[in-house]
Amino acid sequence: MLEVIPAVMDALRNAMRHHVGDQLSVPQFRCLNFIAQQPGASVSAVAAFLGVALPTASAMVDRLVRAGAVEPRTAADDRRRSQLHLTAAGADQLAQIRLGARAELAQVLASRSADELRTLSAGLAVLRQVFATP
């Protein structure tokens, strides 16, 4: 795993980079993807995920808000806290990037045999069971 996973992650990152285009920087894409996976996340959670300082995360979120991809909402339990949610436009943008990356990865895997693809799928199912968070 320590030999293969980094190579797979590089391929995934490259596929995503090709499809992010001029719309977003890669860190902005990662931010958008995090908010999609963690609706209601705070700017602090974004900063922790990206490994950046709070002002950096805040500026990135502000750019995504101005672009219409993210909507901050006041938390019901604490009016001082803002929760981040994707807008329909942000969800569409993310879907287009993922679609392009999937197509690129499918092209890379197209030369594999049906047996190899079944084996790969079974292995990924095991990894999902072991490592996916509940």
C-alpha cells in the first residue's frame, strides 16, 4: 500500500488538476470538495483540513462565496458562527470537475482486462470497508 497508494493519489491529483482549469486553484477545489463532504463546516475546519492559517482559509472561502460557489449561513445554535454550504452552482462546478477526472481515469484503466478490473474493484471495496469513516 505504501508503494501503490502515493502513485494512485498522484494520478488522481493530476486528473483533478486537468479539469479544475482556470475556474479554481487546486486549493480552492480542495476547499470546495471539503465543504461538499462536510456541509455546515466552519472556516476553522476548512483551515485545519487544508493545513493553512485561519486568515488564509477565510480569504479562500470569501473568494468562493464571491464566485457564487459557497454560501455562508449563520449557525442556528450560535449566531456568531458561520456554517459553509455549497450553492447549486458550486455543486455543478464540482460535479463537472469530477466528471472530467473520472473520464480521464477511465481512459487510463480502459486497457485493463475485465478480470483485472473486477480484482481492482474488489480490492477497493475492502479498502473502503477498512478505512472509510462511519
